[in-house]
Amino acid sequence: MYIFRSIHEIINTVAAARGLLTEMFEKRKILSFRYSDALALLKDDENRLKLLIEKEVIHQNGNFVELDARFMDFFELLLEANEEINTAVIDENIEYLHELMDYYLKERIATRKASYVRNIKITFQKIARTTIRNIMNLQTSIDNAFKHEPTYQIKIAKLENLDKKRINIQQLIDTTENLILHEERQFFQQATDDELNRILLELRRELQLSAHSLIRAQQDIINYLNQIKSQVILVEKIRRVKYLQDQFELRAKSNLAEVLEREHSILLEGTAPSSFKLSINYLNTDEARPIILKVMKNLQHRETIRSNEAGAFSDEDLASQSMYQETISLEETVGNYIQAQTEAMWKDATAKSVTEASKGALRTIGNRPQSVMAEGRLTGRQTSRAGRKLEHSDPVFPYGRDIAQRIKGTPGITG
């Protein structure tokens, strides 16, 4: 047996023959893969092929070659392409968990205890992956056994064996749940690891989903077995009728006459279309002319029907188009509401300030013709014409206090 010296050697060996290994893996269920075909995939480099045989990547059997079981299992494991249901692996992992937990409780060195916890987490993750994969393979195998197995006896045997595997998977799920919740409670009380707790939560969730999937698998097996039983009974009756018919005892040993008198069903059988080829000599005669014209007319009719089919999508149809949806911006709505409330409060405060300021006396400040100021904080400025109506200007906020609106009046107003 050849032993690889490093991972680097394994990767280089597989990479050098990746085309051949890919083809052999895709055709792994074919019983034979010819040596000549393998040589052609390696561009007739026989030295490379012999090197693969020497390293036991592939095996030669006469004029045929096959992929080594180790590489086959490795590829199927990574690609999840194996349909085998293996419950023994889960059982072994559960036993291994008991051993690791026992070692952890007896260990006193912290680093070694952490190493045991790490192996326990890896084993729990293996159990989760293996259980899910087994259930997927179980469901696929049940469907394939019922739909593709031609022999009734083998079909029934396969479904019954799959039902036994379903029971084994369910027992392993229950065993894992019991290990987590009851058997190893002392370990889980001492091993306070956040990652371990997260892995256990995910594992229990996966196990619950797996249990529901097993219930569905059980229902499928029961339904398929009942259908097979009904089909077997029907086939047996047909065979019995055929035997009595061959022995000319059908009317004497069956109730066929009574059934025919009671039932008046008519068996309708469609006419199977038949086609034949005309000779060249016949097609060259005038007698075949109407037939040729009729065929041409039918072909034109088919072309007309085919032209009504939907055409290919244009580049414009395939181009992504932007879609817009009207929505209400809550931030903008709240902002507008606050602004409206502020303006309303401002108007109320301004009106109140003007009313109170109008009650005070006016006095002059500085140049008398230029401006007047009321004690109620009213200001005025000179205008070109007298008798003009008072108008308001924009308010300002000096020192955080409200100032009344400016008013325009005639020059020389004194108080």
C-alpha cells in the first residue's frame, strides 16, 4: 500500500490528473472504465498513468481501471454525493463522546482539559452532519426504491430495510438527546464553554428537525408498501384470470358471467399510429403527386403553428429596470409637523408682544427725524411719503428675546 509523505504530494498528484479523476468520479457507478480512455484523458502520457497506478490513486484490472476506494470516499464525503446510510458512524461517535467526557472529569491539567473539550465539540459537529446526511440519503433511497426498482419482491425488501435504518437513526437521535440532557450532566456543569453551548443548541435544533423528517419518511414507507400490496393483489388476480382462460375454465370457476351481466363497461383502445416509407420509384410516378402535395401542406401548417411561438427575449427585456415605490418618510413628516408647530407658536408670541408694546409711550432716541423707538421694543424708519400703511418686516432674535416687527411711519413723530 502506497503512503503519501505530505499533503503537498497528495495535492500535486490529484491536480496533475484532475481531468481523469473528474471523469472517473462522475462515471463511478459504471462497472468499467477502459484503460485506453484513461490514457486519452492524460493525452497519451502513459508514464503519468502508471504513476497514478503506482501511487494507488487508481487500480488497473486488465483493460479497465477504477478509482481507489480511499479517494472515492474522500470525494463523496466532501461533495456529499454518497447515498449510503451509515448509522454505525454515529454510534461510534457517541461512544467516543463518553470516553472524552470521562477523561475530562478525571483530568487536572487545564490545557489537557481544553484539548478534550475541543475534541468533544468536533465530535458533536460530526454527529450533526452525519445525521442530516443520513436522513437526506434515507428519503432519496425510499423514493428511488419505489419508483425505479422493477421487481416487486426486491422493492418490498428495500423499503423494509430502509424502515429498519430509519428506526436505527431515531434511536441514535434519542441516545444523543439523552447524553446531553441526562447521562453527562456532570460534564456539562463543569465544562462552561460558550462555543460548546452554541454547538449543543444547534445540534439539538438539527436533531428535532431530523426527528420530524423521520416521521415523514415513515409515512412514505407505509404509503409505498400499501400501494405495492394493492398492485401485487391486482397482478395476482390478472394472472389467475389468465390461467383460467388458458384452461377454458374461466366461466366455470369464476363469477365472470355475473360481472359481465352487471357491468356494461366498454373497453376503448386507441388506434396506434403506423407509418411506412415510400419507395423512390413510387414517388416519381404521377400517382404519388397528391400525397406529396398533402405532405407539403401539412409541413406548411406546422411552420405556421411554430411561428406563433414566443420569440427570444431582447436585450432591452433582459436589462434591469428601476422600479420606484411611493413611501412616506416618517422623519420628514415629523420635521414638518415640528416646524408648523413652531411657526404657530411664533405667530402667537409675536401678536402678544405687539399688543403689549402698543400700550407704552413713544420716546425719541438720537436723531429725531431719523427714527423712533417705543418702550415696547417698536422701531420705525423714515419713509418718503406720509400716510402710508404700517407694514411688518422679518423678525429677528437678538440675545434670545423676541423683537416686534418694524413699522414704517412719517418722520418727526414725537411722543
